[in-house]
Amino acid sequence: MMLIICSRGLAQAFRSTAALSTSSAYTCLCHKHHMTAHRHMSNSTTASPQKSSDVTIQGLTYPTDSYTNVTPRIISKVGCNLHNQKYHPLNLIRHRIQNYFDTYFTTHIGSPVFSVFDNISPVVSVYQNFDSLLFPPDHPGRTVSDTYYVNSQQLLRAHTTAHQEDLIKMGLDAFLVAGDVYRRDEIDASHYPVFHQMDAVRLFQEKELFARVNDPTNLSIFEDGKRTADKQEFHSLEAAKLLEYDLKKTLSGLADCLFGKEVEMRWVDDVYFPFTHPSWELEIMFEGEWLEVLGCGITEQKILHNAGASHKVGWAFGLGLERLAMKLYNIPDIRLFWSNDPGFLKQFRVDDPNTPITYKPISSYPPCINDMSFWIPNEEFRSNDFYDLVRSVAGDIVERVELVDEFTQVAKQRTSHCYRITYRHMDKTFTQAEVNDLHTKVGRAATDLLGVTLR
């Protein structure tokens, strides 16, 4: 069962929550590492500790199997819900977005049009996270190198879009979803295995979509046509253009709200998402460079059909809260969002989320940099597995891990990787001896769990 908690109203709708499965759908990331979908990696960094027992997440127990790669460190993040913690920078950003929709989108009696969901369990099914959103079977996001699997049927959601079909099935036409998402990824100042997203969906029936057209006679939202760059095969060109206009007007207003009415923005249309067509990214000029703010598009009609809303059309968008907060508040390192240091948190202790804030560094402890070279065990080895192992052993002390050298010894048919690991404590100065000890532990774990041979 998936527990859904809405921040307002819809009590009647939530009586049917028990009918929902633990599934979800929607993602905006482009995955870099390709391999056969759901391939089991016998030497996975994190699968080993879980194979002989069940795993417990937020009080619920799940069986493990060969797909299991979620680690205790990652599980410890589940339920933290930084986006719901008062005075947290992610909470401030989330409320700025929510307030925009509450202010400009209301019913005739003044009630908000968009329902808000901010506490849905992140454990979802493979169907919710991928299939319901039309991800192809060979999409790289499905692999154990990119996604945290609880078992072969369940995972920690890779995007809050995973809940799209369930919420549409509940009869909702407009909703926002905020929550934590999980991805096995590289390690640097802007990447962390847990981050936060906010998604939105807006659906229209024919009469509603054409309500502002002077003469809607003979207009229809559907046709039996051809898919083009401008529309889906099921949509009339008129419907597609009205949806595009409404979507871009809505999101241009959101950009104005977040970055100011004088902000320069542009739409990028050379974009592909499995769950929308056509699709766009919104970029704004921020501090002299173009910054991608969000991804969006016209919802694939097959998704609405599968959710029981075949007679409707709609749009959707998704954005990353950390990305916005780092730019708006000048936060240099994504690890800071997980800091309990009062020197960090007190800077965001404001009652008005629109209060301008520029983060002032609380420390500048020096880094310690160590390299690690090893022969990889086989061609199926993925850097993401090493990144996740380093994170599991050293935690947030690791600031960055980068592959700095790779070469193949043809005579012995083996390949070497060299990774540069930057250690930097957020609260104190690390001695080189302390780092060397930690670095040794990382090497031992890589040997034992990934099957590499240290050089």
C-alpha cells in the first residue's frame, strides 16, 4: 500500500488511497551510463549486505533479491523530507513555487486549483517509476548502475513523476508533487544520491481548453492524424498549440516569480522525454550564463488513457529544488543541504519565503586529495558502482570523485581506472593521516565488493 498525504483537502479522495499500488512516474534526468536493462551485477557494492535478509524502510519490510543495491546510508535519508522542514532552504523554495500556483490559479470561489502532495512514500514499483511513464525496456535509467533497487519489483523513486498515474486515477486534474528522489550518480559539488523534485500536472477537457476561443465551433482536441514535431498523432494542432501556450505562460510566470520580472528567458525545444511530446526546457539568464530551470511538455496521451482520462489532454513539468536553491542562495556545495550546523540553518530562518538571502560560508576547511588506481574486473564494471561504494564507506566527507585516467593493457586484456577522491570535512580540518585511513578502507571495500585489483 502506498500512503499519500495531501497538504490540504480532498478527504474524500484519500479514502480510496488503499486502492493505490506502490508505484510512481516522471523523470527529467539524462542518464550517462548504458547497459542492458536491470542487469544483475554480482559484485555490486551495496547488494551484498542485503542479500541474506529483508530490508526495512520507514517501518515497512521488503524482501531482497539479486537486484537489491540500496545501502543503509541511503535508507537513513528516507523520511528526512528536507522540503518539509521549516526554515530549510528547500522548504523556502518549495513554498515560493506553491504560493505562485495558489495565488494565480484559483477556482471561482477562491480555492486553489492545484492540490499539493508532499509526503508520499518514495518506495515505488518498477511499473510506477518506468512503465507507466513509457520508458522503453532498454532505457539506461532502469539499470542497477543508475537506480536504487529495493528488489526486482520495487525501488526508491528516481523522480516524483512516478506518482502521476495514481493521482490522475484519483480524478485529479491539477496537482503538485514534492519529494525526495534517489539516483546512483557521480560525486561532486552539484550531485548527491538524494535530492528533491517538484512536479506538476494540469489536465483539460475539451470545453475547458477551448473556453477562451472566440468561436470554438468545429474545434476538437482529438484527431486521427500524424505525429509531428509540433503535436502528437492523437491531438489536433489547435489543441496542441493551446496547451503549449498555457504551459509556457504558466512557467514564464513562475520564472518571473522566482528570478524577477526582468529575467531573460528562452525555450529549448530540442528535448526528449518519454512521457511528453512535444517537450521543452526553460532556461533563464542568471549571473551571466544560461541556467536550465525545468523540463516540461504535453503529456503523452497514452499515459492519460492508461490512467482513465482518455477524454482529457494536459501538460506537465518537473524541476529540481536543490538546483534552484543553489543558484538563488549562492550555496556552493549540495552537501550543505544535509548539514545540521546552526551556522548554515540560521541563515534561512525567515518567515517570508520571498526574503532575499545570500549564503555566507560557515567554513573553508582545506581538502585532502588521494588517488586510487585499480584493474577493473570486467567490461561490465560501471563508475557509478565505485561512486556509490565511496559514498557508503566515507559518507558526506567525500566532496568529489572523478575518473582521471583510463587505459587498457592489450597484452593482458585488462583495463585500469584511476579515480581522484577529494575528502573535505564540513565541520573540521582533516589530517592526512585520518584521510589515509579512510582511503585504505575505501580500497579494501572496492576489492572485497567490486572485485577490483588495486595497483
